[in-house]
Amino acid sequence: MKIDGFKKATHQINKIRYRPVLVAKIGRGYFRSLVLKKPCLRVCEFSVTPDCQSKCQFCYASKFYKKGEQLLSLEEIESTWIQAKAMGAFCANVLGGEPLLHPQFLDIIRVLEPKKHLITFATNCIGLTEDIVKELKKLGVFLINISLNSLNPELNDELRGYKGHYDHVMRAVELCKKYKIDISFPVATSKPLLKETYEIVQYAKEIGASVVVNLMCAMGRTEGETELLFDQAFWSEYRKLVDSNSHLRADFDVNLTLKIGCPAGFEKIHFSPYGEVTGCSMNPVSFGNVRETPLEEIVDKMRNFYHFAKRSPHCLVAIDDQYISDYMNYAANFDSIPYRVEENECYQRDRYRWSAPE
């Protein structure tokens, strides 16, 4: 049992203590996981649009677009969230593409009920205005994930595929400070970018922000670039960095079980712009669509999947060689992702290789 995991999970305690409904939901999650020993959904990622102004070199969502498909409607998002809450979810992260490009972005935030839940979103900041920040503050959002990949403006703009991106980020940082909204930097990193990542970790510490380090996976624009992936040796070094920096965290650090490991299917799920359900936004494998199947049935299917049920002690999509070989690389066969797990012949083997996690 990791006490530091509990500390990281409750790092916003000074904000949530004034939200009794949220505190109660978190408490129930820990009780269900630690006392009853039953899985409890914790966080949902909603990728609400595949559209984006940037052309990031490492974008995992570049193949999300499906020609002729309709995005999940506001009503469908709300219905899905109601189902997720019934399974314990109290946290949601709105993603894209760039979520601010969705015409009903603020309405989506509203139906997720930020004053009762921990709701945040990730943005490239290009369209983040002062009026939007003020409205988010009123709605109850107290944390914004701001995309940044280097403190060198030219290199950052090159990596993000948008000239002036760094300046937009710095303006967003000042707006968040002005309206007392916390900042987190979700940093996509790879072997060649470790120096930039370490510098952002230090910068965040200096300004009182947090950092979520996302290990690059071979998906989207980096499909097939496995030489950039991390390995077990790096994972050990990465763990040392995380453990020595309380402001650096990831979803596999804040599990309700207080154990470090992949939360996919058990504590975390992701919804594509069209309703496909995956283990996380960087996992190209779908276990069903909320337009066709009740969420509870889909999650049950995920929890019986071998690679999720084994509760990998590291990031499944970035570190696990077998999963990368069998499932991540298979995504290259499709023009659009996620793909249905049944389309991969490996699933016929892995759907039955279930063993209860410790």
C-alpha cells in the first residue's frame, strides 16, 4: 500500500474540502476499493472532438476522425456521465483534439457538474480567452491542463506544430493565476525530449503548478516509431523522479487501491468523440460503444480482458512489450481508431486469460 499515492491523490484537498458531495464520492471510492475489495470507477476521459489547430508531432488523436460519424451529442455525454457516476466516477477530463473547438464546450462542462465532481480539461490554449476562464471559474473548474513541451519557445512551437503556441501558453498561465485556477502541465515526452521534460518539471515547481508526464506511445502521428518508446529500465528512473516530486503525478499513481499501476478498465475509461470506450485516450482498442451497449456491460468486458485484469504495474501502452506488439501496432491496419477489440485475433486468446489482480 502506497501512502505517497494517497498524498498525490489528495493534492487538491484544500479545494475539495469545501465540496461535501465530492468528498463523499471520493470517500466511497476508497471504501469500496480498500475495504470491500471491489473495483470502483474513478475517472472518465471524454474526447469530445477530433478537431485541433495544432499539428503536434506526437499527437495520439490524429486518427480519431471518422468520416460520416456524428459526435456524441450533449445529451449522450450527459447520459454517459450519469452511467459512469453510478459506477463510482467522480472525476472527468475533457479532451480532444482541442476541446475548446467544440461549439458546446461550456455546456459539456456544465453537464459534468464541476461543483460536485473534479472536472478539468486539456487545452493548447490557442482559443482560451479571459471570458472563458472567468466562466470556467464560475462553473467550479479549479484546474486546467495546459499543454507545454519545451521552455524553448521555438522548439515548443515546432513540436506543437503551431507558431506562437508558447506565447499562448504563457498568457494562459497568467490568466489562471489572475482567476486563481490551478495549473497542470500534461507533458508528452519521449527519449529525445527528456531534458525538456525535466526543465518543465522544475518550472512547474517554481510557479506552484503540477505536471502529468505522459509517456509517448506508438499511436497516431508516432505510429510505428517504437524506437522512441521507453523501456523497463527507464520506468525505474521515471519512478524515482515521480516519487521525489510531489507535484508530478499520473493516473497510475493515484489509484483508489493505493497501488501504482495501469488503471485502464478498472478505475479509468475513455470515450472517443463517437462513443467508443477504451482504457485510456492513448489506447486504440475499443470494447464497445455507449450508443449501442450500456456502459456497465462494456466495463465488465474490459475488466475480464487479460491485459487490464493483470493490473500492469507500469504504463501498459508505453512500456508493456506484449501489449504494444499485439494491440498497439495492430492499429496501423486502420485509417481511423479506436478499432474494436474483436477485430484483433489476439483477443480470442486474451479474453479468456483472466486472473484476479492481487
